[in-house]
Amino acid sequence: MKKEKIFYIEKDVPSFLKKALDEEQLDAVLNSHGKSMIVAGPGSGKTRVITYKIAYLLYLGIKPENILLVTFTRAAAKQMIARVKNVTNRDMNSMLAGTFHHVCNTILRKYASLLDFKNDYSILDKEDSRDLLKIAKNEYMKGISDRYKFPKEEIIMKIISYTSNTLNSLRETLIEIAPYLLEFENDIEQIWSIYSQLKKEMNVMDYDDLLVNTLMLFHTYPNVLRKVAEQFQYVLVDEFQDTNKIQIELIKAFSSVHGHLIVVGDDAQSIYSFRGAHFKNIKDFIDNEGTKLFKIQTNYRSTPEIVNLINHMIPANSVPKTLKPKRKSHIKPIVIETFDDLEQADAVVQIIKNKVEEGIDYKDIAILYRSHSLSMVIQQKLDTMGIPYKILSGLRFIETRHIKDILGFLKILNNPLDKISWIRILKLFPGIGTKTASKIFDEIENYINSGQMDNISELLNKTQLRKFSTPLELLKKLFVNKDKNPSELINLIYNEYYQEYSMLTFSDSISRNMDIERFSEIASRYSSVSSFLEDLTLSEDISVMNAEKEEERDTITLTTIHGAKGLEWKVVILISVNPGDLPNGLAIKDKKLDEEERLFYVAITRAKDELYIFKQFSGTSNPYMKNSFYFVNKEYDFVEKIPEKIIDKVKVNYKNDFY
């Protein structure tokens, strides 16, 4: 690893770069090539650096289609490309940019047939993946009588996913995260094998398959790898600290011809170890021979007082950095000690009231916590006081039952071999249960596999569906119109059957039906069912439920620290910073505090103007292991590690205001 001195000839630097970037940012944009690591402190403008790096490559004559941008959210990719358009006034439609799953899906759509899939495969969401794994598990366990000890499919799914993302063997994964399941190693392997075979038969892939199959494609067909890698002269990767083993192997493959791999990240903000990510990825990358290191350390987000706290709380095992504040001075971060979480809720509400009286909007305030359960008392208090809030957790819109039902119809139009979706939609009709639905699908599958796929609407007359006139007529009508706009198809499903079904099934049918109408509005933006489904399935951050109106609502945000990654608010209230809560009790028990330190770091770096940190004298109402031991051991208390001179401390007396 080497750090080159900043060098560039002033007159050769494009004016659009000089005006937009500080010295460290400019150095990173101009001099990053080959293997380069840009360590970006929180609030230092990493999005700006990536944006202007792309703009600079275009200025140098690199074509958009020869640049690959890999991000961890779809929104981040869209934001960066939109900014590049604004800076360069160039058409960027030919540039491939998005999440690992999006990039791999784009490649597999051309080459899936080489892996015994059809190129029009469907992508399973989490629930559908679990349902298919359950079928595989049940098939394997037909002859097994002692079932009660056997791991649930949710656990098996996690083990398979972790193994795929870390490129571990199954045994290595079990030893690492579930040693108590080692006796089931052979059983899990057999279920996994059946699950994989079912996916091929149904022409479907799950999320992990998109990565695994792309890497397999590259290993099996070096000529395909070369063709893909020849296209990408420059590969840029955002949030590199959150990459896992398979993702690292993929970006090495993408950059294997031209050798320009530029990664941006901050190991101090690596908080996804449960997905197989590791904060050491950055140090390992830096230590590779020939890697150029750049640091951008000017913080444009937070006040000097908050930046001062951030600098004191940089996790021990991270690349050294010192953030430099650029904003005007404001108040110090405030640590507030309450007796318990009931007092904490009262104090949080008081802060919110004070801030609103000062003219701050609800939407500029966030309450963060280590785990969702810690927010329950706060939620009750906010409800009681009539303070509006939204929670960035729970089911996504497209995971709700009524939307998944509608999607089921669209999925079988796109991929008639999708057994999970067939069974789901057939069971919506009276008289059809799981067994009958399975038999109907088997008939349809046999006809399709024998080559009778040209006219599925007529084929349905030959199956047991002829006994059920309502689904038969609806499905025939859908298949006849399957090439229409997805919005028209949704309206057809809704008007012909689902509106009445919803009224008879759900107590909140009016709300659900309004959701479907909004869903149809979103679908109207797409020309085909396949493009609509692909966008929905790969959009990890999609909140279809009228996202524009959601943004307009003035509400407090409640979120876990994981959910707060990449976001910022004027006022951040971090609750329950108690040993046993944050840091988490299990992490303390296992002596794995690295990630807990980084979670605390991520939380405090979300604050722009004001930061409030709460801890309880008695812990929470239901603390892990009653956390009495942890409270007397200051080694595990993050608040105790903060120098008193850089914060203000307040103790709340019950029923008394502290302002």
C-alpha cells in the first residue's frame, strides 16, 4: 500500500472539479486509478466524490457503458447518476449502475441459459423462497418420523444464505454461526440440494442465486467473464465496508481485464456482519500491494461539537482518521440519564415538544435504537401524546398479503412454471386448497414441458380448473392479455375478482383496496410485466405506497441504527445506551464488541445539529439477563468512555422537566 502525494497541474484540472471539490476530494477524483481505496469519513461527501469521479472519467473520454458503479441501495445509484447528468449534461442510460443483485441480474438475463435456466427466470422474494424451501424440506422428511427437533425452514434459509454469501462450506457455516445444528449437516445439505433442483425446474432464482450463479458463470465460462470484464474499464464500488466474500470476488472479476477498481467506504461504519460482511475488508484491500490510499476527512454534516464526539468514539479497529468540521458551532451533545425506560419516554417527548416549539419540524427529528423492541415504550408514549411518527422497519409494502396476491397473478403470466405463485393464487378461490392447487399446477407443468405453451389460455381448459369457472375465466382472460401494460392487468384482477375477495376477507379491506389502486398507479409507469416485476423484486428500498406523499408527511422517524445507515437528521435522539441493550447483551457475552462500537459510531454520526444520548440508571424494563452485572462493569458502558468535557450531562428527576 502506498499513499501518493497530491499532484496535479492547476491548469489541467477541469473548472467543474475545482469549483465543486475540496483538496482531499479533488486528490481522490484526479489520482484514483488502478486499485484505489478512498476512506470516506461520515459526512465527508463520498457521494460527491463518486459522482465527480464518474464525471471526470467521461471528461477523459471514457464512455458511460465502460463504467460500472456498484452501490448498496438502488436509491444511491439513482442519486449519483442523476447528479452526473446534472454536472455533465450527458445521456447516462447506457451505464450499468445499481446494487450487486441488479448488476448480476443484468448479466444473467443474457447468459442464464448456460446454467440450465431460461433467460426469463423469475426472482423469488424472501417469503416465496421460504415457501419453496418448505416444500423441499417436506419432500426430504417424508420418511423421517422424529421431526420435532429438526430446524425450521427460516433457520435453514439463514444458513444457506450465509454459506452462499461467505463462500464457506456448509460445515464452516454451522461451526461459525450454528454449532448446535452440526448433527443436521447432512439433512440440511440434502434439503438444499432438493431446493436447488426445484428452482431449476420452476425457472426461478432467489436473491443469493443472482450472485452465486453469476460467479459460477464466470468460473465455468471464462470467455463470458472476459467479455463482461472487457466492457468495464473502470469499476467503482460504494460502501465497500459492507461487502462480503462473494461480492468481493465479483468485483475482482468485473475489474479483471482493465484493473481499475476504485472502492469507497469507511470500516468504522461496517455493521452488517450478519450478512457475512467484515470490517477488515478495507484493511485487507489497503494492504494489497499497489493499492493507492486516499482519505476524505472534512465533515460537512455535523456541528463541531458533534464532530468532536465522533472523533473520540472512532472504533479501535479501524483505519486512523480525524474528521475536520466545517459548520458553525452549536450546543454540545447531551447525555441524559433517567431511572428507567418509562422516564426515558417522558424525557424524549419533552425534547420533541421543545424542538417543535423552537420551529423544528417533526421530520427533522429521529429516534434511534439498537433493537426494535427498545422502541415499544416510546411508541406508546408518542401515541398517547398524539405525536405523529413513522417506523423504518416491519413489512415492506410489497410483502403485505394483498399486494403479494396481486403479484402472484403477474408472476405466473411472466413465468408459467412458478409453482409457488400458482398455488398462492389458486388458493384464493373457494374449493381450492393446497392439494388441488398442486395437482392443477402439475397438469399445467406437464403440458408446458411437452411443448404446449403457445396458448396457455386454451390449455387451462384441459386441467382440473374446468371444474372452477371463476378462476378459469379470470386466468384465461389474463393470459390472453398478458402483453398489456401491468397496470391494466392489475385493474383486471382487481375488478374481476380481488376487490370482492378483499371485502369478504379483510376487516381493513378499504385500506388494502386503496393500496392496490396506488399499486396500479405505480405499475402504469412500466411497459411490461417482466420489467415491473424485476424492478419491484430488486428494489430493496422501494416503498411503493405513495412514496411521494410519504415524504411530504411531517413525522418523527423511529428506526434501528441499521435502518438509519446513510440517513441524517437535524436532531437525533439515541435511546437505551445501556450495557445489555447497546452494546447488545449477546455481544458482551461472546466478547464481540467491535460491531457494537461501530453501531454506536454510526448512530452518533447521523446527527447534524443536536444529539441526545439516553441511558437508564436501572436499565430497561426487560433488560438482557437483567443486565445487573453489566451495569457495574464500566468496560461495556459506551457513555462512560465519552470524555465529560465534550458533552453536557443531565439527570432527570421523575416527573420533573429537565429544561
